[in-house]
Amino acid sequence: MKRFALITALLLAPGLLAAQAPQGDAYRVMRDVAYRGATGDPYTDSMCRLDISYPQGATGCPVIVWFHGGGLTGGHREIPAALQGQGIAVAGVGYRFSPRVRVADCIDDAAAAVAWVYRHIGELGGSPSKIYLAGHSAGAYLVSMLGLDRQYLARHGVAADSMAALIPYSGNAVTHLACRAERGIPPTQPVVDSMAPLYHVRRDTPPILILSGDRAMEMYGRYEENAYLWRMFQVVGNPGVQLRELDGFDHGTMVGPGHFLALRFIRERENIR
């Protein structure tokens, strides 16, 4: 468990990230791709879509599947600019929102999107064995639930343990706020049940990089949730889990330096220079 110093984060000017990208790569972007078959429901068919950026001419490149934040009640799909141009394909996923659907449906949408990427990324030069699930806040919760509770991806014919790694940015480790809201539970009352990543701690997960903002600045004790999640992974003997706390950054502003750490983590694992 390490703290990432503010002085280091202040050095992360956009040019630094750009300088690390392979030079001369041309990228294409496919937009508004339906990852579910048509259901006839306008809401589902409009929300269950993704955009994907990928380097032309690549073979077997890593892939980030990115889930946006917004409390599972709002937001929009995105391909974060800091993750582009890095020799990595990036899929930005949209999904349905609570309370229009239940939180379990949001997770199922995320699983369907990952399954689409898993089956089609090879056609775009990516590798299905190098899929990194990443997301911020609510998106981080989706990442953790997909990677830890095997049932969601299994329903779509994909093994959760086949993911290259999980990178949740400031996500709930307890049952998500939107799930608690479904039951009339206030956000200050934590719950740990089958809808909590903590419930599914096990020793045989993909590698995990847990990112959190400064413990004094995070919302609702989010750092402490993730610190406990990290600790329980140590208790069950899972050696592949790291926790990084971003000093001086709150729940929203930790995303920028979080991208730097995520890219460094992926490059080290994939031996990309």
C-alpha cells in the first residue's frame, strides 16, 4: 500500500503522457457500436453502446475497457484523452442507469460490453488476452464487480479471470450507493452483501491496481473502503493487488494522475516502452 506524492503528480503535464506514446501510430475511432443485439426497447438500444479507439496496423495490442462515473445514475460514455495515443486500444462504454434499471442490470450491461470487446477486438488489432478493465467511481465499482464476482461475465461466455487486470479508480468497495438507494438506505450507512466487491474477495483474481484520492479529501470514506479491500486481499493470500493513494487529490481530481499510474502499470506488465 503506497501513497503517490503530490510533487510527483504535479509533474504530470499532458506532454509527459504524450511523450510516452509510440510515435507515428495512426488511430481510428469506431463510434456508437451496439454491444447488445437489438432488444426493441429504445432506452436499452440507445444506452448499450460503446466507442472504441485503436491503433491502425497494430497486432495484439493491449486494450482498456473504460467505464465512466456518475453514481450509476448519470454520465456519458467517453474515451479519456489521456489514455489515447499510447499504443493501446480504448473502448469507452455506455450503460443503463439506476433507478430506471436495477444496479444488477448496470453490471450486466458492463459485462455484455466486455464480452463484445473480447470477441471483436482481434479484428481491430487488439488481443483478447490483454484486456484491462478500468473506470472511475461508479465505473470502478463496475470493474470490481465484473472482475471479482465471476457470474456476470460468465453469463456472457467470458471468464472473469481471463482479464489482464482490474484498475478501479476511487470505486465503492462496499455495496454501491445506488444499490443502497434502491433499498432506502442512506449513503452514510455502509452495507457489505453480494452487491459489494468486498463480499467477493478471493485469492485467485487477475492483478488489481486500486487507485484512491487523498484519504482526507475522498467522499464518504472511499479511501478507507479501498484500504480495507486491499487488506482483505492480503489476508486471503492474494499477492497481485496494489493500492495507491493520490495525495492532494479529491474524488474528482484524482482521475488525471490516476491515468498516469494506470498507463505505467499496463506498460510495465506488457513491457511497452
